[in-house]
Amino acid sequence: MRCPKCNFDQPDGGIECLKCGIVFAKYLSIQNQAPDKSAVIPQLDYPKEVNHYSSKIKAYLKNLLFHINPEISIYHLIGRVFVLLVIIVWGLKFIFFSIESNYSGVSFMHLVNLPFHEAGHILFRIFGQFMMTLGGSLTQCLVPLICLLTFLMKTKDPFAASISLWWLGENLIDLAPYINDARALKLMLLGGVTGQDVEDYHDWEFILRKLSLLEYDHLMAKTAHVIGALLMICAFVWGGSVLLTQYRNRHSDSEEK
């Protein structure tokens, strides 16, 4: 939806413009009362009474996921485009390298994820050995999810939330080689040992053995990799859509000036 006064592109269902602050209904009412009826007045789509509730939810989600800051500078926008390009190129490597290559395990992001993984073991140890073991992988995925929700709900920054979604997908891909190694126990773990060297040291061997799912380690690893890849692709599209809308708004502003 575009503002009928300043032409600022914004989510449907809003009451007032995010940029110039006009109340849409009041503005259109004044325009309709003007003597010159030949003027073309942009029509805003208001939800019908029957679909009022679903339309409100749709408008809320659209505003939540694609909220646009009208004050964004061109340098800020260029910087974010660069960040998006980096995560696309880097993300494609995570997606297309095989699980067996353990590309994620030797990448820089693995060093970022590792402290959260180890902290998860400490946080969940009060719930017993099983949850303590699972807590490492759980926490390393919960941290980017919490960041995503914070950026969406608190700071109203959907682009930053899309980066967090990329990080969540990367964490799932990062876990895939670990899950895949549950039976082979050949992966070198923290401390310079493998799962074969120390009993119950390999998280996913212990988890899947306790759940009687050890024979499905390869399937679960592939599932984690695929879900992570899909989340990364969603992050590419989401972040790109937000930046495209911001660019269009700046382009409209420059044309008006």
C-alpha cells in the first residue's frame, strides 16, 4: 500500500502513514470533499466485515515481517545490501557442501556457535543427563531464534531478523555432520578425542541411543541439513524483499524532490 500523500510504500491495513503521519481515512475524506472531482484519488483497500479478523491478522503479520523505517539513509541501505550479498554467497557454500565434507564444522561460524553449544550443556544439566546432552544442540539453535524474535518484536528490524533466520539455518546445517557421525564416531570433538575414545562423550550417539533411533542418524542429519538450507533460502528472500521495499521508497522520495 502506498500513502496517497507522500507515496511511501508500507504494509497494508495501516491507519496512518509511517512517514508523513497522515490518517488515511481523514485525508481521503477531505480529498473527496474537494470541488475538483476530476482528481484521481488513490483507493485504499479496506477489509470487508466478513473477513475483518483474518485481514487484521494478515496486516499485522505484514507489518511485523516487512516493517519499513522511513528514516533509513542511503549508506545504511548500501551496507545492508553488502551484508545480504555476503550471507547469500556464504550460505550457498553451506547449502551445497555435503554433510560428509563437514564444511560447517571447519568454518568460522562453527567457532561462533560452539560457546552457545557448550553453555547449553551447563544450562540444562539441572534436568538430568539426557537434557544436559541435548541442551548443547538445543541452545545453539535457541540463541538465533531468540535474536530473531527480539529483532521482530522489540526493535522492529525485519532485515536483522532475516539475518538471524540465516544463522538459525546455519546452526542446523552445523549440527548435521555431528548427527551423521552418531554411529561412526569418527568426528574429532572438542578436547581432541572422538566418540570412540570416551564413552557417552558424543552428544548425538548418546541422544539417539537413548531414544532407540541410532539407526536413523544419517536420515536425521540429512533432514537437519535440508531444513537449515530452506531456512537460509527464506532468509535470502525475506532480507532481499525488505531492502527492495526500502530502495523503492528512497527512489520515490528522490523523484518527488
